[in-house]
Amino acid sequence: MGPLIVRRILVSMPALVGVLFLCFLLMKAAPTDPALVIAGADASPEVIAGIRKDLGLDRPLVVQFFEYIVNVAQGDLGRSIISNKSVAEELADTVGPTVELMVGGMLLAVPLGLLLGTLAAVRRGTLLDRFIVAMSVAGVSMPVFFVGLILIQYVGYLWDLLPFTGRTGPVWDGGLPALILPSLTLGSVLIGPIARLTRTAVLEVLGADFVRTARAKGLRESAVIIHHALRNALIPVVTLVGLQAAFLLGGAVVTETMFSWPGVGRLAVGAIVSSDFPTAQGAIMILALAFLFINLLVDVMYVVLDPRVQRT
């Protein structure tokens, strides 16, 4: 297990550097000058030029990116242009809420999607199967902002059942009610894909020889489904969850903005709108690291579900 994790981390490093370089180029291509943002619209050209020199913006892009990577490796992400606070400090305040939101969305989507997909496979051809398939297709078709608007309008505003603006604190300190609607919004759009793939994978496994052997031994149908069919059908589902990680992170940006959730996604949007490039670069780096970490977890799950993967 250890060598596999080390190998995956080493393979992920070039991808992370590539994401940072692309983000760096996009920020530099923006029409807004960070020196002008700091100096103000009424500043003289000499003052703006001095700020550009202090920030190193007058150097070639390759040199600027190399210095940025060296600073990041040392834990220095720069300072926010707007608040003049350390970018690392601002990110530290927003990582926790984003982790809460993503974990909440996954805890909703994965178990419910597995349950619905397994029920649809076991009850293949019945009214329940058709209903689950129809709801799964509808779930795939609905964008995350539409689900969020519906929940805000009815559950939050009209029925006044749950808070829908801001974060009241960590989950362990009374913040669970404020987390429910954002988690429902983020996780609901993943239930459909997981349920559909689970149904297909379980149907394929149910016809395998080892399932027939388990039934011939007199095992209960529930044991056959859970311990034999579902476990062997989880590998493509785990693959789907890993592939949906990018969608989940993108949905987290939209969800955080809609619910005023103080996470990394909302911080990135605010930084880009206000031309706070150091903060935007730091936020995008955190989102890229989260994506790589999720894919590392997927690789570990492969080994847990099928130990033969470790020998390949």
C-alpha cells in the first residue's frame, strides 16, 4: 500500500505544477493590473511602476512563475491585495467549511446512490426500477444551481425549516442545520449518476458464477447482494466518484456562492472578481490539491476492494 501511495503522489506532482502554471498564465492574461488595484485609480504612473517593481511584475513570466513555485514550496502563498492578510491565513479560515460541505454532499450522494441503484437492480423490470431510473435521469439533467434555488425558495424561505444563508459554526458546535441545505444541493446532483452506474454494475455481477455459487450454498439473499454482488460492483462506482470529484469541486464553488458559505470556492470567486490574484491563485491551488487527494483515495479504494490491483 505504501509504495502505491508514494508512486501516485509522485505522478500527481507534475499535474499540480501544470495546473498552477495554467492558472498563473490566466491571471497574467487578465486585463486588470494588480499594481493599479493596490495604488488606486488616481495614482501616478511612477507610483504604479514602483509597485510593479516591488511585486516583481516587471520580470519575465518564467522568472515570476519560478519564484512563485519556490515560495509555495516554502509555504509562502503571498499576501492578499485587498485585505493585506496572508493568503495562507485566509485559506486556513475557508478550508474547514469547504471540507464540511464536500463531506456532507458525499455522505448524502454515495450511500443513497448505492442504495437506489442496488434496489433498482434487484427489482429489475418492476415499477420501482422504472421510477428509480427516471429519477436518476432527472437528477443528472438538473444543474446544481437549480436544485439550490428550489431548496432556498421552499425549504429555506417559504417553509422556514432550515437556514440558507451563511455558516453558523462547525458541525460539532451547532452548525449542522446550516450545513444541510448546501449539502443537499451539492450531493443531490451526484445521486443520479451513482444510482445508474450501480444498477448496471450490480446487474452484471448478479449473473456471475460466484453469485450463483453463493446462492447454491444457501446464503440469504441479503448476504448475497451485500457481501458478494455489491462489493464486486463497487469498483466502477468508485471510478465514477473519482471522476465526479472535479464536478463536485465546481459545484462547491456554485453552492458556496449561492448559500454565502465561507469556503474556498466563494473565496476564489470573490478574489477573481476583485482582481486579488494571489488569493485566487492560492484558492485554485487548494482546489487542485483536493482533486488530487480524492483521486489518491480512489486508488487506495481500488486496493481495498481488489488487492490484485496492488500487484499491477
